[in-house]
Amino acid sequence: MIRKLLVSLFLLVSISGLHAEDGSRLWLRQDGTANATVECLLHSLVLDKAQAELKQFWKGNPVSLQLFSDAEHVALGREGYTIRTSGENIVLGSVSEAGLLYAAYHLLRLQAMGEDIASLDIRERPAYDVRILNHWDNLDGTIERGYAGHSLWKWEELPGTVSSRYEAYARANASIGINATVLNNVNASPEMLSTDYLQKVKVLADIFRPYNIKVYLSVNFASPMVLGKLSTADPLDKNVSAWWKAKVQEIYSLIPDFGGFLVKANSEGQPGPCDYHRTHAEGANMMAEALKPYGGIVMWRAFVYSPSDNDRAKQAYLEFQPLDGKFLDNVIVQVKNGPIDFQPREPYSPLFGAMKHTPLMVEFQVTQEYLGHSNHLAYLAPMWKEFFDYVAPNTIQAVSGVANIGDEANWCGNDLAQANWYAFGRLAWNPELTSEAIVQEWLKQTFTTDTKFTGPMEDMMMRSREAVVDYMMPLGLHHIFAWGHHYGPEPWCTIPGARPDWLPSYYHQADKEGLGFDRSHTGSNAVAQYPESLAKQFDSIDTCPEEFLLWFHHVPWKHQMKSGATLWDELCRHYEQGLKETRSFCQTWEEMKPYVDAERYNAIAERLQIQANDAVWWKDACLLYFQTFSKMPFPKDVERPVYKLKKLMKVKLPISNYERPTPDMLPRDGKIPAYKE
């Protein structure tokens, strides 16, 4: 009997421990037994949610939620708020229910971080009205560039079975100020707009509404042909326009607060207005007219490139800048942060600042398509802050982030990757926040407030993105990834019949003279798309920032860098530095073991070791390959290669672009797994 009780107790502890420490609680890990005193004279879906959060988790003085209409609160906008100590009470104030919800989460965040809450006087206003996640989820449950399992949305079960993860997802987003979500892939299936699927979308919208989250959908431009059986999708055809208006009316009859459409058109094979010799503005405006009576918007992506003689980095600018001022006011052009495609480092897209009469929004990538998937640590707030160093936050209208969320227990495939979801929300709310402040918030809420943990971990997280740049593509190198899935190096990649701009050699341009893409006035002249002062700086090999040198210039191997070293030696030392950093991350994490539960400690330790192994793979593959052009020896202070180039060139990972590789697939300790040619 005693033995049975002990076994039962052991199982109970094991199960509860797995549930508690599998990463599923994200940064929302406070004890939920507070039973706090909360006063609010009004009731609604959103207000009731704010009150419930405070009653369950707040452990301080009584809290009062109040709606104000005075000048101060009006100036803070619909979602702004104040938090103030008033005698023995704390008063949360806003002009809206949504503002009070965000104030409640702010107060709980202060508590979780161990901040002084004795005398509060806080005023907050979000920088943007639309702070939106873009899911690249497909109707079959796969996620393009998704590295945390399958989609959260179990379409086959809806509208009947409702997962508890849906509300947990909404709660996590609301806690960091995200107020909108696009449910499906920009490579959209027309079926998403069918009546059957709209009924499923309605279920999610109803769950998200109490958390002040609006639902948006990616739409396929050819939907009228597929669903409406029309012979064309020409945006100037009256039947096409009528179809979209009827479809929008149907959507709003089901989802009154529907946000609008995200559109990828005439890019990577997707249909669009250019198929009918119409402009992007004509296509976007047709949809915008259908949405306008309901307050909906169109987010029209500027990610376009086609096979041409033009430098791919120039194409979005060439296609969109002439359309400045021609979009309706409920169209926002959504531009990736860089001119190519979410590389570990890019200069900012020159479209920002070049379309002064068109609302623009930035598209960041939270999922790590080009940064080691969820196997590698890459804290991305410093990357996004680098963008804002060049693009003033007040010059754009909204912020979007391609989500890194899947159905794995820890949501993101790597517990440390949760920091990027968190950082995206916080920067979308306030782009003036520092990367350091954000990561401290996340660490304290997700693990512990002990400075012996948060200090070393902040340092490690802050160094992580630069480490990835160093061991993958330093000094402005870009797009030298493996074909298709973009995991691992393949600077030698050749695919019969592939477009040149799909292949690494198009970007690195390695030859016996040097390395890099000439975008100066003597090359593609992409520098001319930037403001004059920057164009002049980027155009000269002597004044171009070295982090962008190989982006804008084809540089001789023996070119003298600022350090005094040749380009070749400098390149080698960057790869070496990146490798050393990944090894130091493993050591730092080992020292953190006393502060972390066993489950998350072991899971993160495994990922960090994969990253360190991959850094060797990247360093050896790239340097051995580029050495075939430079013909120069490795510097004495750079670790000798452990792999042979001939063998590395045979690596073909057996994965699709929907998943990350497992450790057994990857080169490690000088050994390369055998794959079929």
C-alpha cells in the first residue's frame, strides 16, 4: 500500500513538474491564488478579463479600474493608460476598456519583476495602432518557416472542438501589447475565404476579442476565380470588385471587428494585379474599397522580385516608389526591414523614407528562417533596434512580425526563442525601449529575478545575434544558405535551371579578385536608392560601414580593413569569433544550472550544443570554399578546419522548409551523416 502511494505521488509530482516546467507558461508564470481586491463599476468582455487577471494574480494594494475622458487620458489615445498610487489604492485609468486591460498586464509585469510598486505614476501610449503577428500557417497544419511543430489552429476540429491553447495564445499576446493577428500564410489558399473556413475563423475571433485582438486573413488575389468561378481576377473588372464586396460583407456579418486583409501579390508565383497589366495600387485599392465601409484595412506586401537584370535588392523600390501617393488611405504597404529577405544583417530597405505620401509598416521576422531555425540562440531585439537607428519610429504606421509560434509545448521550439516573441510585442508597443531592458523583463518573468542569473544571461542574449552574423555571414555577406530550407551553409550551391537570384553565387560574387556584391555607382547602383548622405557613405569602399562592406562592394582579398588586416584575414577572424561565442554560450548556460529547472535546462543545453557544432560547420564550409578563390592561408590565430570541403559539399539535409533538423542529421565532431545523393 505504501509503495503504491509513493509511486502515485512520484507520478503526480512528475506530471505536474512536466506541466509546470515545459515552457508552456511562457513569461506568465505568477502564482494564481492571489484573490485580490479589484473594483470596477462597469462590465464587458475586456473589462471582465482585466479584472479576472488582477484578482487571480495581483498581491498588492486594492486596484480600481476607471474610464476617464479628461484631456490627459484622451491624449494617450484609445489604448493608452495611466497607473497611479492614490492613498492605499492603485488606480488604472484609460479612455477605453482595452487600455485598462494593458494597464492590468503592466501592473502584473512590475510585480513579476520584483519592481518597487509603493508609489506609481506611469503614463503609457502605444507607438502604433496596429501591432500584428503574421502567421505563415497553412490549412493542412504545416507552417512555412515554422520550427515549433504544427499550426496552433486545428482547422479540422473547428468550429466544434476548441483548444485551450487558443485563449492562452491570446492572453500571451495581450500581455505584451499585441492587438492583431493574421491567421494564415501569405502564400494563401483561396479556400481560406470559403464560408466553411470563415465559420472556423469566427470561433477564433470570438476567443480573441476579450483580449482586444483583431483577426486578419491573408488572401489569394485569384480567390474570385477559384471560389466565385469568375473568368478573371482583374481588379478593374466590375464583377471582380462586386465579388470582393460581397465576400467582405459576409466576413463582417460573422466577425464585426474583422481587421482586414494581408496580401502577397505578384511575388514568388503568387497571382496579382500585374497579371492583368494593373498596378499594385489598383489591386490594393479595389480591396480597400470593399473594406472601407467597415473600417477594415489592406496590408499590401512590398516583397516582390522577378527574374530580371535588376539587382534583386533594388526591385521593391523600383516597383513601389513610383506608386507613392496612389494608394487609398486604408492601404498600408508592408515592407520587410531589409531589401532582400530577413538576412542575419541587412541595411534597411530604402523604401522607408522614399514613399512620403503612403502609409508604410515594417515587417520583421520573429521566426528564425535564416538564423539557425529554433536550434540556434539569436535574440533579435538588437537587430530590430538597428533598423530603428536608421528609420525613425514615427515615420511608419504599424509593425508586423512573422510569428515563431507552433503547437510544441514551449510554443517556439526553443525556450530562449520565446524572448523574440516577447521582444517583438514590447518593441511594437514602444520602439524606444532598449534591447537590454526588454531581455531583463523577459528573463525575470520567465526564469528568476536572481541577478546571478539575469546578469550573465542578459550578456549572453545581447551577444547572440552578432555571434550568428559572425559565424554565418559577416561583413555584409548574405544569402549563402542551403537550397530550399535555408539551414546551414551552401555558398557553392548550383541548381540546374534555377534563377540566378535564387543561388548564393549571385550574392557573394566570389572570384580570384575578391568577394561581395558591387552595389556602388560602378555596379548596380543600389546605393542611389538611399538618401544622399547615406548613398555617399555606402558608395565608397573607404567610408562604407564594415558590417555592410560586402553588401555594397566587391572587395579585393588583400584590401586593408580598419583593423589593419586584409579582408581575407578579417573574414577568417569573424568566423572564428562567432564560433568562440557559441562555445562561451554553452559554458555560461552550464553555470546557470542551479537557477533553472531540469527540463528547461536540458532542452536549452541541447540547442546550444547544436549551435556550437553548427558554427564549426559554417566556419569550415565558408572559409574552405572562399579559400579556393583567395588562395590565401588561414591566419595563425584561427582554428584549423575539422572538415574537408569535398565532404561538406555533399551535405543535403533531409528536411523541408516546414521543420528544423534534428541533431542526428547534422555535421558534428568532424563527422558528416551519410545522405543519398
